Amino acid sequence: MLKYSLRRILGMIPMLILISIVVFTLAKLMPGDALSGEIDPTNTNPEYIENMREKLGYNDPYYKQYIRWITDFAQGDFGKSVRYKTKVSSIIAEKLPNTIFLGVASLVITYILAFIMGIYAGRKPYTLGDHAIGGFNYFGLAIPSFVAGVFAIYLFSFKLGWFPSNGSVDIMVQEGTLEYWLSRIHHVILPALVLGMLSTASYTQFLRNDIIENSRKDFVRTAKAKGTSQSKIYNVHILRNSIIPLVTFLGFDIVSIIGGAVITETIFTYPGIGQLFLTSVQARDYSVLMAITMMFSCLVLVGNLVADILYGIVDPRIRLE
Amino acid sequence: MNAVERTEVKQPRTNASPWAIARRKFLKNKLAMTSSAFLLIVIILSFLAPYITTVDISRVNVGYSGLPPSSENWLGTDTSGRDVFTRLLYGGRVSLTVGMSVTAIVIFIGTLIGSVAGYFGGFVDSVLMRFTDFILNFPFLIFVIVLNAILFNKVSGVWVLIATISVLSWGGIARIVRSKILAEKENEYILAAQSIGTPASKIIVKHLLPNVLSVIIVQATLTFAGMIIAEAGLSFLGFGVPQEVPSWGNMLSSANKSDVLQNKPWIWMPPATIITITILSINFIGEGLKDAFNPRSFK
């Protein structure tokens, strides 16, 4: 297992280098100074720009610039934001906890909902309840998150008034108190639901099909023959076997949360990395943009790696390949 | 003569070709057929839009802005005074064109790379598959937006969007086609074709691809749905087709204004609904096709 994981991690390194080269090239193609954000875009004096370029080493050969950029990046120095006049790393550090909170909340909601629905549908397949859950899943897989988000705000925020439609916390509450956390949870529920809708549907569908398939296996018949109660068979014998493959979804969840965060955070004006990304495009704050692009690319790589390794843990045959 | 014909009809058609079996199964699938009919209607209405309505879509009429649905404007007017129903038809044209074009390109690239990698194997396979992995490792949305920021003010338009989405989305198809070709090429008839000196290109096109076509068709359906979502999502965020071109995503982006979202649901609800139903029906068609092509399912 260790050998397999190490091999996967080593295999990731060339990919990481390739992707960083692509991001660097894109940054160079961007107008202005996308890598460091040091050059003031409002100052159009050619002499000033030339001086700054010389000082920042933009007249060096590209490979030197690349090496300098990637070393800085690896050390957590992402340059300066033109818009906020401060370090990109500190802006990201300010927004990142919100996105992590949203992602974790969405995973928790996904797991809870998918387990309840999947176990129910798997235990009573082809009944009314199963069909209802199946119908919900079809919608969950078909409705794009931005449509679901818009409908959710309209219904739950504006018509019913159950949840706030924007922000991550009430401005009035004091940080650190119980109220503060309750308000944060209150703000995160709706975006987290929308963000996790697709995974909820696929988890439920997977769990249901796996439970039905497992319930026909020999070990279930043996358990039944020995007089084990129905609920124990389902909750212990079958569920244990059906949960294992679900673990591998976690890697893909990381990937889908990254893409989903951009859309969901924008709809709910939730101050996270995804929203920062979009507002940076609009404000032409390219150094922030490239830092987030590089960060997200690394995260996707890590997500795929996690999926690969979890596959190896669950299915030993993959390790031998 | 008559009697012979009658007995032939009564016999179970056990010798029907796989395609005939699949077609019969698909025609019997009510959900898939309803979805196909709906999709066909949406496509026809969208592409015949200039003949159906005579309202000028680019006309901005502030005096008529934000009107609720009435007999004159079936679905009301948007904030610039344009008729929502007309824009919905024209928007469908753009959204479906983007979806279909991207699907065609993605299927072409994916099938090409997947079949070449799968058939030749070895070094060619590892190079092409590493490249595919590389493409699959890009966060799609992020890179489309970054590319959009680079191309800002230089080139813009529907075709740029189609090209950008296509370049980033063929990875999955290539992987699936490759794995199918890998399994299919082990058959004896491929060995027979090779032994009589059939060129590789002919083996792939004439012998292998027809046998993996069912998988490609199902994937194409699902890709089509995915690409409509991609276009709408990007346009919703303001990075898809240019703002002045109506598309379902562009129309939905008016819901970003809280006043429209809260008080003028007729502006954003029609595109939201039509996107959802279109995606749903494409998914049902895909499921129906998958089922029809599956020799193990009997219905």
C-alpha cells in the first residue's frame, strides 16, 4: 500500500510541473503584471513601467522568471494584489476559511441526506418511497447548481424567509460567541445544500444500488438462515460492505467542490475563494487570479490523487497494476 | 403467398440485428420517447425562431421594461423591455448550437485519441493517455474563465467559447473509447483483418468503431447535456457568450439582480425551467439509449 501511494505521489510531480508551466504561460499572456502585481496599472508612464520591469526581472529569460515565480509560490509568496494593495496570500488566508467551512458543511449535509435516502431506498426497493427518492435523484443530477441556487434563494429566502440570501454571517453578532457560530451555520445551510446536491444524488443512487446488489449475496442468505434480524443484516452486514466503495468518492468531491464553489459563492454572495476569483477577474486583479488558479489546480491534482489512493485501499487489485 | 407472409410476421424476430433490437427497445421506452419528442419540439421552435416571431430581439424599449406576462408579451418583458418569450426562442438557438457544436468536436477528438491510443497501445498509448490525464487535471470552470480574461477585448463570440470548452472537455470520452477499443481489439476478426494486411486506419474506422458506436452515442447524449449546462453556467457568471447575444444562461443571469430575482420571476423562471427540462429529457434519452443498447436488459 505504501509503495502504491508513493508511486502515485511521485507520478503527480511531473503533472504538477506541467500544470504550473501552463499557469505561468497564461499569466504571461495576461495583460499587465499578473505574476507579482507590483506594477501600478494606473501609472502609464513608459519609463516607470520599464524601470519596474527591470527591477522585477521581467526582462530576464522566461525560464529564469518561471523558476523565480515557482520558488516564491512554493514558499507561500503569491505577489501583491493590485486591488487591495496588500499581499495576495493574506487575502486568500482571509477568504479560505469561509470556503472550507462551506465545503465541509456541504459534505456533512451530503453524507447525512445520502445515507438516510440511500439506506431507505435500498431496503425497500421498488416501493413508493424508493421511486420518490429516485425522482428526486433525477432532478438532483439534472438541475444545474446555478438554477437550483436561484430557485432556492427565491423560495427559501424571499418567499419563505427561512434562510438569509447572502453573506456568511450577520454583521451584528460578536465574533466567537455561540450566536456567531449559529449565524454562520444559518448562512451556510442553503449554499451548502445547493453545492452538495449533485453529490447527494449520486451518493444516494450508488448506495441504493449497492445495497440491493449486496442483499442478494450469499453472506446475507447465511445471516438470514442463522436467524439474524432484518435490521441487523441491513445496518451491519450490508451497510459495512456498501460504505467502503463510497469512500472513493471523497477525492472527486474535492474536485467538484472547487468548481461548484465559484458558482455557488457567486449566487449567494458568500465571501469565499470562488467569489474572490470572480471579482478578481472583473477587477482585472490578475495576480490574485493566477494565485487562485494555481491553488485550485493543485487541489484538483490532490483530489484525484486522494481518489486514486482510496481506490487502492478499497480494491487491492488496482495496486498491482 | 399470403399465408407465408403471415407466418413470418408471427415468428419472434430472433434474427433481428442489434441495431433493430435497440431501436425497438427504445421506441417502447415511454419516458425516453416523450423526452425525445419534447427535445425535438424545443430544437424546432428554437431554430425556426425568426419565422415564428417577428419581434426584433435587439430592440431595447425602456418604456416596456419589466412588464409582467400579458396577452401581448406571453412571458412578459425583461429589464430592457425585450420580450422574454422571443428571447427564450433565440436563446435556445444559441444554447443548443453551443451544446451541439461542442459535443461534435469533443466526440471527434475523444474518439480519435481514444481509438488511436487503444489500438496501437504501447508508447503511443502512454503518451496520449498522459496527455489526456493532463487535460483532465485542469479545473474546467477556472480555466475557461482565465482564458476568457486573457482573450478579453481581443476576440470574443460564440465560436471562441465553443473552442475553449471543447479543448478542455474531451478527456473523459477519450478514456472511455480507449477502454472499449482495448477490449474489442482482442477479438479474432481483428486478427483476421490484420493478417490480410488491412491498414490500421481502415481497421479502426470500419471494424472497431462500429462496435463501440453504441457507447459513443450514449456518451454523446450525456456530453450534450453537460455542455448545455457548461454554456449556461458560464453565461450566467458572465463569461460565456457575449452579453448582447441571447442565450438561456445570459437570460438567467438577470437573476443576479436581487430585485429581478425577488419581484420579477417571469424574467428568470422561463430560462431556468427550460434548461432544467431540457437537461432532464436529454438525460432520459441517454438512459433509454443505454438501456436499449444493453443486451442484458429485456423489456
